[in-house]
Amino acid sequence: MASRIFDTQAREVTGALPSPAEARARAWRTSLFALVLLIAWILLAYGGTAMSMVRTWWRSETFAHGFIVPPIVLWLIWRRRAELSRMLPEPMTWTLAPMALASAAWFLGRLAEVNAVAQFAMTALVVLAVPAMLGMRIARALAFPLAFLFFAVPFGEVFLPALMDWTADFTIAALRLSGIPVFREGRMFVIPTGTWSVVEACSGVRYLIASLMLGTLFAYLSYRSTRKRVLFIGVSILVPIVANWVRAYLIVLIGHLSGNRLAVGVDHLIYGWVFFGFVIAMMFWIGNRWREDDEPASTTAAAADDVRAVAMASTPSRPWWVAICAMLVVGALPLAQMRIDAALGSAGPVRLVTPAAVSGWSVDLAHRTLWQPDFEGAAASDSQLFRQGSRVVGLHIEYYRDQDETHRLVSSGNSLVRSEDRVWRRLRSSRSPSVAIGGRASDIYATLIAHAGGARLLAWQFYWIDGRLTADDVIAKWNTALARFGGRDDGAAVIVYTDAEDPQAAQAVLRSFLRDEGAAILAALEATRDHR
């Protein structure tokens, strides 16, 4: 009798614990639900950054591939579902530290209005949510899909100048080897049948990004060897760069041989994509010859997982505690950013103060220049001509306040001359280390600009950001972050320019103007900042 009682109690105790398979399934349901909520929280808290990525995908053909990256990531995860189901999700609290660092990077990117930093940081938070809620073993199994998610970040325009220069160098060298005489000025060159210029569309950055994304995916799906994967990814970077050089050369050559009847206008783009498509198809066809089949996945679940799964069944609240802590960590700085944005938005409209003419310089109201720098989203701008005897200097100011994604002082959309401009073109640029500006020293960015009619201008540019002077974009971004953290983000691009028929004389004129008029310019900017 007593033995039957003890046997019944033992069965009751044993029945109270779920089987390993049931415990694992329960852990997956809980952890996945918590993971979905955490990712939704990240996308909500960092919604402005997420929407800036989507807007870039929508308006830019270069980054339109961003729309298909999340579905590809989900598909890559789904195809490994059988392997993942045999693993045990184990939330890890130590991942809160890298999530805090990623949030801090996002905060710094938002302060400086560097979209790429903020977008990479937000994407990193989504990636880190996986090991936070599912554990490192599962995160390692999903390493490639998680890394592939970074292709959704619209990044690559920083390479445009270098790619354009390389394309121009190769095209001109190839033309000369073909016996065609070439006269070059910057990225513009003249051959006997016409004038050509390497613009942003000729840089090949679209081909490079598309090839890199597709090549990386192909390497992951086709090879098991790390060496082969790295090699093919390297090929997917090199091939589109070289192919774009050859494409540009062939387009100019076809235009030259056809008397500019072929390979111009729309044909230019069509021939480019057809050529690129052929080259990439050949790259994949050759790469497929060394394809490696997937290894069969192991069907044996680790006994240790079974033990941990049963043990974790007694603490079902652990995923929720980790998720709540992660939400608190990633939600703090977006709240602080909202308060900074609210404080910055309370400033009144910009009333740009006009610099006074001093030291023998006078404002020339009778003439105006035909050239204007191409800046977007400024809160206010002003353009004047100053004269001192026979010397004439133009002054242009673009003033920014309450900067955001579309209204930024330092932006790839702001330039002295756009590469597509058919009237003005940039010949060359350089940075001068130290120029006196009203008793203060600053570096300046010097650009020689040419008009289609033959006139030339020398333009010097520097940034004024809440009283700090620099011509370096990175330092300007850092100064903007400091200013925004202090409660205001007023900044301006200051451009002075003069006739550059004699470049040495033009430099002397601009140095004299900034030495004499610099203090008045800085005083006007400070007065504009303080009048809020």
C-alpha cells in the first residue's frame, strides 16, 4: 500500500515537469514574442532614423535595393528554421552593454546629423536584439543574415569623389592609348569630336553596391569555405569598378566614332546597364563552377540543451525581464534627443545680419555674379559683392538653424558646383592649412571653378559653427554635435570668391579681404545667432 502511494507521488512530481521538447517549444514561443516586441520598440523609439532610411530607398535608385534586404534576411532565417528549432533560446543580459554603446553612437550621429552613423547604430540595435533575447549560440547560427541586414543602410556616397576620379583617369588614359588626343581639366575632358565629363552617374557606385550585395549573398549560398567566400566577395568589389571604367571608355569611344550619334543621352545609361548586367552575369556563371553543396545539418540535439530547457521552464519570466531592461536601455537617449529637438525648435526665424564694409571695402550694388553655390535647406542666405579699387570679391553666406535630415549645413547635397552642371565646373580643390580671418586662424577649402565661356573663379570656403571655424567636414560635424548638445546648432557656410585669371593674384586678394573684412563677417554671424 505504502509503495503504491509513493509511486503515485513520484508520477505526480514527474508529470509536473514538461518534456525537453515541450520545454524548448515553450522557450521559443516566449523568447520570439519578446524579441518581436523589443524590435518593434526599437523601430518605434528610433522611428525618425528608420523612416530616413526608407525615404532614401524611395528617392534614390542607388539605394532602392534597401527594400528587398529585410525580406531576404527573413528568408535566410526561415531556411534555417529546422536547425534553429533544435537549439535552445537563452536570453543574455550582457548584451545590454553593446546595446547601450550602439544607442550612444546613434545619439552622437543624431546630434551631428550624420545619417549614416545614426542608421548603422539603429540597425546594430536590431541585430543585437537577437543575442539579447535568443542567446549567442543562435546569434552565431544567424551571423550572416544578421550581418546582411546592414546592406539596408544607404551608405556609399562617400566613395563618389574617388570613384569619379578613378573613372576619369582610366577613361582618359585609355583614350590616349587608342590614339585619341585628350585635353583634361579636372573630371572634364575634350576630344576632337566633343566635350565629356565624369559626373556622379558615371562613378559606378550603383554598380558597386548592387554587385557587392548580390556577390555577398551568392558567396554565402554557394560556398562553405571561408576562403572562397572572401575571394568571391573581393571579386564582386573589383569587377564592377573595372567594368565601370571599361564602360565609360567604350561609351566615349562609341560616341567619338559615331560622331556623337550613339552612346549619348538615354543611350548612355542603357548601354551602361546592359554592359554591367552582362559582366555580372558572367561573374556569377564563372563563380558557379566552384559551387559547394551544403553540408547536411546534424539531427542530434545536445543533451545539455534538454537539461537547460527543463530547468528554464521553471523561470519563464526571464525573457521578459531581459526585454524590459533592453527597452529601458535603448529608450533613454531617444527621449533625451526629443528634448534637445524641442529646445532647438523653440528658436525664432533666422534674421541674417549683413556684414558691414570696412577697411576701404565697399558693397557693390551695381553688379552681380552669375555664379551661386548649390546649397539646400538653408534657413537664410545672403550674397554680396565687395569692391576695393579694382579688386572685387564676392561673399556668399548660407545660414542654418534647427538642422535635421533635410536641412543640414554639412551634407553631400551641398556643393560649390554640382557635377551635372553644364555651365560651371569644378577644376580642382585643395585645403589651405591656415588663413587669417579677422584676427583668427582657420583652414579653408579652395576650389578653382571654370565657366563654359572661359571665365574662372577661385572660391574659398569655411564653416562657422556656433563661433568655431573649420573647413573640415568631420570637425564641422563634431562642432555641430557640441553645439546641439549645448542647446543651439547655428552654423553657416561662408564662401568668398574672386576672378582667377591669375591664381596667385586671386589668392592674395582673398587673403586681404578675409584679413580686413573677416571680423565684420564673424560679428554678423554672431549677431544672427544671438538674435533668436
